[in-house]
Amino acid sequence: MFTGGTARLLVRNDGEAALELTVEPWADAYQLLPGQTCVVVTHSPAEDGSWSGTLRRDEPFQVDHRRDSVTVWANGNCFHLSDMAGGAIDAADWQCPAQSGVPEPGSTGSFRE
């Protein structure tokens, strides 16, 4: 049973060109097309649900934006991506707690580069 905390961050591409989304510290890169939104989900390993933070304590995410890309630092012990309906885009095998809508092994999420 998972006893830590869960944090979700919506990332939307409101631009007119594709946007690269990189999730660190795993360096996994995805492409968001114009108008697409994904949810970055991370889980805290701490029983009290606290976060290590990047620049400040107890922050589940840090976001760095550039003209054609965005980097999300997920401060949990794992991450996965979903669409707005909760369907899995990528269920990276980072020993995340059980998730619904996980793609079959070997399948590729629609946002994966």
C-alpha cells in the first residue's frame, strides 16, 4: 500500500508549434502538439507525503520554460504522464504506485518521442 503523497501538474501547449516536455531527473522527453495537455504525476516516498523540493523544501515540482521547451523537475521518487481523462500516456517503470490505464508492455504513448 502506498502511504506517501501524490502531486499532479498540468502542462498545456498553447503555442502554435510543438513543445518539448522533458521530465527530470530522468531526462525523458515528450512532444506536446499545439493544444495538447498532459498531466505529470509524481509520488513522494515519505510517509507524511512531504517533498524534497528543488529550490525550496516541500515543493513537488519545479518548472523551467524556454521558447520551444519546458522542463519539469518531479521531486518524487517516480513519475508518470496521463491525459486529462486519466488515461496513461507513459507509465515509466520507476516503481510508481499502481495506476489505472497503464499501457501494455512495449507500447508507446502518443506523446513519446
